[in-house]
Amino acid sequence: MNRVDKMFAKAKEKNEACLMNYLPSTGPDFARSKEVIAAMMEGGCDYIELSVPGSKPWLDGSPMQMHHLQSGRTGIGPVNAIELGAEVRAMYPDLPILPMGYVGDILPLGVDNFVKMMADADLDGMELPDYPSYGGYDPLEFHKKMRAAGLYNINFADGISLAEEGTEEYDLLRRIVTDIDGFLFLTATPGVTGAQGGVAVEYLTKAVARIRAVQDEANARKPIMVGFGLSTPDDVRVVVEEVKADAVVVGSAVSRLIHKNASASEISDFVRELKQATIL
């Protein structure tokens, strides 16, 4: 069983949702990154979204874009990110670790090579939000090759979650929710990460319920994670208690602390508040 599945099973037994945080590469020796991950784990983080630095992080807001910029300046790229993942794996053998990156930064390495690197590092899957798999049915065979290597594919969904039956959008939604492993990533707000303005409770509640109905109709039930724009414990609590999400991700808010050179204790205290908000 993949670590992701074990994590969700354990959370269900404890009657809580799972918390994901975003781990950037913060220097050539990874010292700060390893300090940050230790703080996140101390605070109760359940799984990690591992940043794969790129030149066009189109879904990342300014705090995360700064990490990409800093990585570029210090010569850190996708290969180094996987190396960081391997070091984190050695530190935390049971921690689910999922790289998040973009097609244009992975293709130069070759799909087969990148999948092998992830498997050799003993990572758990991949978030690749701009991969055009739904209409082209996995044209690069990225999902197929990941699955062959025991790696999970994480798909994204947004406003299409409310598409009416019988429409092309509904057919696309059905393909999205059935072509996943581990969990589905539902974006809480349009645009990029780190948005402000509160939680769209009415939309998200309807979207989660609708996705679960489509999953059940297809006999393909998987957990739903909500992210984008969640930055406070109150945001997390609303998404868990009212929206009924199985997991949340808070990235930019932690990134801001990293950019401020916050101490490990400040980071762990903040993550602990976020995690406390996931307990029902």
C-alpha cells in the first residue's frame, strides 16, 4: 500500500483530515530545507508537496515564485529537487512525499528518466497540474509510466466540478476523477496559490459533494484535498468541518515565514495550529 493510502486510512481512524505543506529547495546544501521539514514534522504535518523548481511556475503565487527564483539563482533544478526528496525520505521513512512541478521543466530530462529518479528516491507520486492528459489520454504516457513504477498520479479539478450531466465538461470531470491515484486536488479559488479573501464555502461544499457523487457512480472513490488560498487555521477548520474535505494544503503562508527567515520553532508552532484545525 502506498504511503498516501496509509496516511488517509490512519487519519480516518483518528477522525481528522490530513495536512500538506510545501517544501522548497532553499539552498545548494539543503540545510535550510531540512531544518524546515523538521519543523513541519514537529508541528504535525502529514505529507509534503516537494517543490520542483521551474522557469514558469504558472499556478504558484509570489511567495512560491520567489522560491523558484532563488533556486534558479543557486543552480537548483528538478534533479536537485529529487535529491532533496531522497534526503527527506531518509529522514522520514513513512512520510508521503509528492513532487509538484511543470511539464516544461521535466520534459528536457525525459519522462522515463524522471520517473526512474522519483522511484529511485522512493517518492510517492507527482502533482503535474499543467499536463494535458485529460483530452489527449496521457499522450506522454506519464501516468502510465508512473503507475508502472508504483507512483501515484494526482489530478486537479476546479469549477468544472459543477458541470451538468450530458455536457462535454461533465465527461471531462468524470475522466479527471477516475484517472487518479491517492487523492484529487480541488482548487479552492481561481487563479494562483496564496490568494486572499476567505473560503468559498458554498462553492466548495457543492463541488466536494458533486465530485463524490461522480466518484461513487464510477466506483472510484478517492479522498479530496482542497488547496489554493488557504492561509490560516480558521480557513483550514472551515474546509474540514463545513466543506468536508479529507485533506488541505497550506503552502504560501508557510513560504512567507521561510522568506522572513523565521525560526524553526515559529514554523512548527504555525504548522501545529494548522494541524490542530484538522481535528474533528
